[in-house]
Amino acid sequence: MTSNAPADDQHDDVMYPSAIPFVLVHLGCFAAIWSGVTWQAVAICASLYVLRMFSIGAGYHRYFSHKAFTTGRVFQFILAFLAQSSAQKSVLWWAAKHRHHHLHSDTERDVHSPRHRGFLYSHVGWIFYRQHDGTDLVKVGDLTVHPELMWLHRLELLPAVVLAVLCFASAGWSGLVVGFLWSTVLLYHATFCINSLAHVRGRKRYVTGDDSRNNWLLALFTLGEGWHNNHHAYQSSVRQGFRWWEVDVTYYILEILSWFGIVWNMKAPPAMVLRNEQPLGARVINRAARELAGRFDAHALARAISSALHRADPAQLQLPTLHDILTRAHEGVDALSHLHLPRIPTRDEFLTEARAMFARTRSLNDIVDHAYEHFLTSVRAQLVIIR
């Protein structure tokens, strides 16, 4: 694995050799027909699923990606080793990709957005594309200072191999197939569902400028990671289930560990966030505004205005400026009635649409104002091109 993908390597060809082991792990699960399914192996499978899902949620995600709590070097290494035993690449790769995801969530620069590349790509396909193979070490500079994490980065499959050998040693072929392979495949798809399903199905409590959703069923299977809209609303919170009834097993375990001083400085969402009264940042407002503006067809309106102007009687026509057209016509000013301009959406219509699209937020008017200005600017630009 390279530290950074070269600039001329940003294309979408699939790295088929890298995909082969992933497929073989899935096919290997059918070897249970030959190895048998023992109760010991099933117990190993269940235990490894829970243990490694915790290490993914607490380690890969909340600690290494978001620094939601603090711990010592020993437990940091344990979390990294256990997380990498899930065979989901190195802790540095995982954290770098996840931080990039939050910077560009559900935009065209997101590495795994269902909105732009489809469900299957966001679920699993993206990890096999060459442009996503490299690790942007700049994004995880706070982690690269630890030699033990760099060592794990270079030997990313070592923890998984060690665990597989232990499973075989303790329960034979059934331990390897059922205990290790089954739990690994279940971990793959439970984790991947946060990238895909949690951006497609569920409820949105917060306006986050992306498609993140809370999904209670995913939260159960992922020990709390399914409260994804909560997480996108306040990323550094160690707790992702913000309500008492939002089960977050990973947080409960971390809370117990904090009693023994293994973890500390656990960050909590501010009361304003819990009440959904926090002002939104400029980036979230702009993303939400562009999404709102996209509900209104600026191109079609520009073409209709241009057509009306061309049909007007040149002898009577005093061509208005684009500013006149867009600011006076939508207010119903009669001075332009002789042009028979199409009806232009009002800000109130944008506000009505925003209330239907977004969750409750004190920044709704800011979103509407930005969306309306973006819409009018887009119409102006289209008119210039058409005329």
C-alpha cells in the first residue's frame, strides 16, 4: 500500500487482484458444508463479531477517525490490532478515508456516496477502485507519529492472519470457517451498511447537508453505529445514540472502561445539539441550500423567459435587465406584464419546500435565503448563455 496515490493514478479501473481475496473469503464460508458447524465454532463466530464490531466502532471510527475519547498507547494498540483483524485495511487507511468522507459527505468528492455512484458502489465496490487504494497520510498526521500504528499500517493483514490461525488452533476447520470467515463476512457487510444503507433508509433528525440517517436496526447490528444522522450532526461525540432509547452498546462499553481509567475525556454532544437548536455551519447551510435549489428547474425557467422575450413585439419592447426580470416578475409587478413572462417561484415557495425537505433547524431561513439566491444566480447564468 502506498502512502499517497500518484496524481496520474486517479482513474476508476478496478484492481481485480485485490478483489479476489474478498471474493474468496465469501466463497470460503460455504466450506462449512465440509468442515461442519460446531457449537464451539458458532460461539467463536458470535464472540468475534461482537468483539471486532466494538473495535471497529470504538477504534476505527470514534477514536482514530474522530478522537471522541482519549486512551493510552497500550489500549490504542489493542483497539487498532483488533480492528485490523477484521481485514478492513489498516487503521490509517480507514481513518483517512472516513475523515475525507465527512469533509465531502454525499458530494461528488465523497468516496462512497449512494447519491452519486449507486448503492452497490457505496456498499462495497468503491474499495476495489485504484483511486481509493492509497492512504492520505496528511489527513492522519496525528496518528502517523506512533511507530506501532505505522507498523500495523505496513502489515495490515497480520492481525487477521493471527486471528485466523488462533481460530484454527482452538476449534479446527470449523473454527476457521465458521468462527473466523463467517464473522468476518458479517462484519464486512454490517460495517459497509453504514456507508450505503444508512445514507438511504432511516430518519433524519438533524440537517447535516448530506443523506445520513438514523436506522435503529443497523444500530442494533453495529452496536450503535446506525445512529448515523446523530453522528453527522456532532461527529466528535463518543455517544451516537443521543436519546435514552437509542441503544448504543459501543458507548456503554466505553463508559464501563472509563470507570477503570482505561479511557477518559469522553466527548459528549452539547445540550444545544441535543435540543436540535444549534446554528448550522456555513458548509452545511450551503450544501442544504444547493439541494433545495435543485428542486426548482432554473434551466427550464431561463428557457421560458428567453422564449417570452423573443416573442415580444420589438416596437413596444423595452428590454429589461436580468435583474428586473428576476426581482420584479416574481413579485408580480405589472410593469413587465406585457412580456408575458413565466411565473417565477417565490421565496415563500422555497420556504414551504424546505419545511417539507428538512428536519427542524433554527437555520432554516438561512438555508432558504442561500437557496433562493443560488437559484436566481443560476437562472441569470442560463439566460446569458441562451441569449
